[in-house]
Amino acid sequence: MTFDLTVEQVMAGAGVLVVLLWVWRAGARRAKAAAHAARSGARLLSLTGRVLLGAGVIVGVQWLVITHPATNGWAVLAALGLPALFSSYTLTRALTVTTVDMPRKRGDRR
């Protein structure tokens, strides 16, 4: 069995292989980008869900304490004060700008 191929046929075959490889790589890149976008969206939805669940729990406990008055004010203070402390701590950490000061080397000027 012999193959009688011309130079043009070999070049055309090589061109087809190059195009197939190029299309395959482009598809892989597109799939990777789509997977990354899906993960980002899922992370955002997961964070949103956790925030809404936490807020619902806090509001539910606060509603129970306020609608069923206790004999002392400690329950109301705990139901309203603790979530306020946690949220202020979280907001303070999120909004605080921290810097890393590098010690100056000998001879450095500012």
C-alpha cells in the first residue's frame, strides 16, 4: 500500500490540523472563561444567601424578644446590642485602611 500525495495535499492536511488545533484551543479557553464566570456568580449568590440568612436569624430573634417582653431589660439589650456589635466590628474591619510601613534603610531619604 503506497500513498501518492502531492506537496499541496500534505500542506492542505497540515493546514486542516492547525485549524482544528486552533478551534479546539479556542473552545477550551471559552469553556474555562464560562466556568470562571459561573464560579464567580455562584460565590456572589452564596455570599448573598448567607447574608440574608444571617439577617433573617437576627431579625427573628430581635422580633421574638421585643414582642414577648421579658421581666428584665437584659434580653432586649442582648438581642439588640450583640448584633450591633458584630456588624460594627465587621464594618470597621472592612473600612479600615491598613498600611505596611517598611523600615528605612540607611541613607534613604523621604
